[in-house]
Amino acid sequence: MEYKIVSRSEEETKDLGRKLSGILKAGSVVALDGDLGAGKTVFTKGLCEGIGVTSRVASPTFTIVNEYLGGSIPVYHFDTYRLEGADDFLDSGLDEYFYQDGICVIEWSSVIEELLPPNSIRIFIRGVGSERDLTVVYDENEYDEETNGKLKEVFQR
């Protein structure tokens, strides 16, 4: 399934993350891609707010992963920009997070594209200034009818 969305502000981008958070469950993977400053972390902030995370959400550029444990479900926030590729991710044991009890949000996910689970929700963010074009892609066969309906409600505009 593919949806195209226009976000006209940071708040709209965060709101999309908040809405998606209500559908996600343990084992969900949200794979984000876009240029520097495109809004990947802004989207993640909204997602974490929706889950009830109260700690500061920041891109884990140098730590590779931040764990947010204060919400209704853990969020594992990755930034794979500095990795050389999938082997770095595997060698660091970071793939084990895919099988934990939380949601994985991966910025610069194209770096580890071949490792992304089939249930990943891919979000490509493009744009400058306050307006962003988001393309959301996921395999609807990975989700039940109810979840597909909820995803449609979030992304169809």
C-alpha cells in the first residue's frame, strides 16, 4: 500500500506520528528516510508523545540508539546515518531490538534496508521550509483487516 501526504507544518508532522502510535504494537518497525532536517526526528517526537513518552526525544546520531521506556510501550529510536551498512548494524547486535517488546523507529533506514522486517512501515520525507511531502509504503498483507483499516484512517487524506 502507498499513500502520499502533505504536511504543512512541524505540528502536522508530529500529529501524524501521534496518530500512528495508536496502531503500533510490540514488534512494529517504522523506517524513516529523508534528507537532513526533513522531519524524521519531528515525526518520531510525535510518535513518542502518542505513546506517552515524557523524556526528551532527540536523534541518536552518535549513540546509534535511544531507548524511551516511559510510555505505554518501549520505543527504540535508531539513527543509522553513521553506520557503514547492514553489517555494522548486525555486528553491533542492534537487530536484536527487532525481537524485543517495543517499537523500533529507524532514521536513515535505507542504510540497513536489507535487514528491515517485512512488516516495516516505510516513510519517506521530502521538502524544505515548513511543507513536507511524505510517502508511506507498507505491505498490507503483513497486517490484519482491522489494522489495515486503522492505517488507512491515519494515512489517507
